[in-house]
Amino acid sequence: MISDPDVLSLLYLVAIVCFILALRFLSSPKHARRGNWLGGVGMLVAIATTLLLEGISNWVLIVVAAAIGSVVGVIGARRVKMTAMPQMVALFNGVGGGAAALIALAEFHELDGVLVWDEALSVALSALIGSISFAGSLVAFAKLQELVSGRPIVFPGQNVVNVLILGGAAALAIAIVAGLEEQWAIVALILLALVFGVMFVLPIGGADMPVVISLLNAFTGLAASATGFVLDSTVLIVAGMLVGASGTLLTLLMAKAMNRSIANVLFGAFGQVQAGAGQARADDGRTVRATGADDVAVQLSFARKVVVVPGYGMAVAQAQHDVRQLADLLEERGVDVKYAIHPVAGRMPGHMNVLLAEANVPYTQLFEMDEINPEFPQTDVALVIGANDVTNPAARSDPASPIYGMPILDVDKAASIIVMKRSMNPGFAGIDNELYLDGKTTMLFGDAKESVLKLISAVKSS
């Protein structure tokens, strides 16, 4: 057992430094794996130090809970497909928020509501924010898992109802801070916050889910930090604030990448089906042109420069390893291959980066939107794999489009565009993509993995 406060402070300082360095390394694909390891080491030090504190009891419950959590974590990490990673992130993030709310409930019950104002404030914030994060993350999980519709679910007066629910929860929180000692108050606060968490995420469409996941992650960090004040744990306070700050920054950056405000993301019900809104114009004589794997293979083989644009279609088909193999074949023929990464492609922050890293694509070949856009006019072939809304020229040219003003990848400026897609169904934004009617665009229909495998075979034989 650790009784020396200096040793305790030193060990927690080591954990905090590991967390800070982990964030630093995770900011670059080159050092991301090192960042993951450092974060894990920091958490291990923090947990071990806490378990060695004097006064820790109920070892049986601790061991059982740790065993259950470890089994779930290991199975989740090893068995969940990369396409389901956004759902797992949302689910695990929600667990963190739920834990914060449960700790607040337990502390309020243990002290029988007799708290000084700063303790009461920490308990109220932990219960409020943690419950919102928990319920909101579960709804995000359900949307991503397609257990409920990915479209915004709205009804008349929804924002008013949400304000009333949040206002009720806030009033209970203020009452608790002011000295209300009744157990029902903290239970009612948590229940109202859970309802608000559900109502908060329901009207948000699938296209905005990366932003929502990041925001809920920030909520969980803030809840964890508030829990740190409840438990008088410096390491939990610092770790929670790191998560909260980084999640908030990431949320703002992604909203900026879509040229939309956070308020518009949260309350704009982006992705609602609106008849005639932003549909590709097919009445001007333009038609969609289909192509075959052999023709595409010839274009790719004799190109000087190819830019691959990965999207959720690649994730669904688990085609990232095959895309890497195709790129290797082209590079052997002297083709310059690069990958264009849009900040909100996929269903979670950095989704495409994670998938391509899994396939061991060199990080030097990954280019963010601002870096790659100037190169599209000199690109012979842009190979788009399922990326729909992030390549739609309507974002630049059609003021009536719901995505107007959103920065996109300028694939329409390439000499030739190949789009790999299952069908002509629209993306999360619910609108048609005018890129598909461009005279330089041809469509290679089918499952992305199967199509890429056909391309690999055709390139080898060409």
C-alpha cells in the first residue's frame, strides 16, 4: 500500500505525462502507435496506483469488474471489424459517461446528500454531463449500427421540448448545489439528462455523426473531470480535461471542415429528406456512364498520377488491403499514387486514416484536403471509392444544395474520374452527386472489394 503522498504524487505525475505525450504522438500517423502505447501505460500506472491506496477494500468486486471489463475490451479490440469501429468508439465513450453518472449517484447516496457547495457542484455536473454523454452515445451507436434510422428524427416543437427537458435537469442541478438533500433529486436529474441525451442526438443525421461522436467524447471528458473533483483525484481531473479539450478542439475543426457552425450541426437536422433539394440535374442531356474493370485497369496502368479518394464504401467492403495492393502494382509500373483524405469522410474522426493504417499504407502517401486539392488539375485519374458527399461539386456551385459551402475534394478537376459505387443511391446528405454526370466520370458499379480485386487481376494481365 502507498501511504507516502510524495510517492503518490510522483506516480500520478508519470501517468499524466504519459497522457499528454500520448495526445502529442497521436496527432501524427507516424507516431500514432507510440501514442497508443503511452496512453495505455499511463492508464495502467494510474489504475495500479489507485488500487494501492490505503483504504481500498471490496477486492472481490474490483477483481470481478476488472476481469469483465478486460474481457470485453480485448474481444472488442480484436473482433470488431474496422467498419464497426465508429460504433465501438461511440459505445465505449458512452460507458465512460455512464460511469461518471453512477459515481455521482453513489457519492450523493453515500453522503446522504450532505455536501458542501463545491462537492455538490461536482456531483451535479458529473451526473448531468455523464448521463447526456451516455444516452447520446447509445443513440449514436444505434444510428451507426442501423438499429434506428440514420436520418434525422424530428417532430414539431422538438427544440422547445429539448430546452424544457434540459432546463428541468439544470434546475435540479442548481437545487442540489443550493442544498437540496433529497435522494429523488439526483435520480430525477439523471433521468432527465438521459432523456435529453436521446433527444439531443435523434435529430442529427449520419453525415454529422463524426462531429457528434467527437462532441460526446468531449462531454465524457468533462464528466470524468468533474468526477475527479468528486473523488479528489488529480489524475482523473487532468485526464478528463485533456479528453474534454481535445474533443472540443476536434469538434470545432471538423465543423470548420464542413463550413458549418456547431449550432447548425446540432440543431439543423442536416440530412432530412427534402424533395428536390440539391438533386443532380439530369434534364440537360447528361447521363451516367458505366465502365468495366478492364477499361479502368488500362487507364490506371498508363496514368502518370493517380489519386485514390477513400470513403465509407471502402470501409463497408473492407477493401483497404486490396486498395493498398492495387496501389503497389501501379507504383511498380511507375505510377505516382497518393491518397486524398477528407476530414469527415466515413463515420468517425480519422476513419479513413485508421483503415489505411490497418493496411500499412505509408503515411507519406496520405494527404489532407488542403494539401491534395491543388494537385487534382495535374492528376490523370481520380479513383473515388464510395466517397459521395465529400466529392459533390454542388457544394461549390449550387446555393440551393444543403451542402453548399462545405469544402470538398476537387476530384472533378482531374483529367479522368472513376467512381466505384454499389448503386446510384445518395450518401448521408440525402442528395445526388453531380460529379456522376460529369463527362469525365465513369462509374464502376459493384462491391468495392470485388471491384478492386477485378482491377488487380486486370492490371496484372495488362
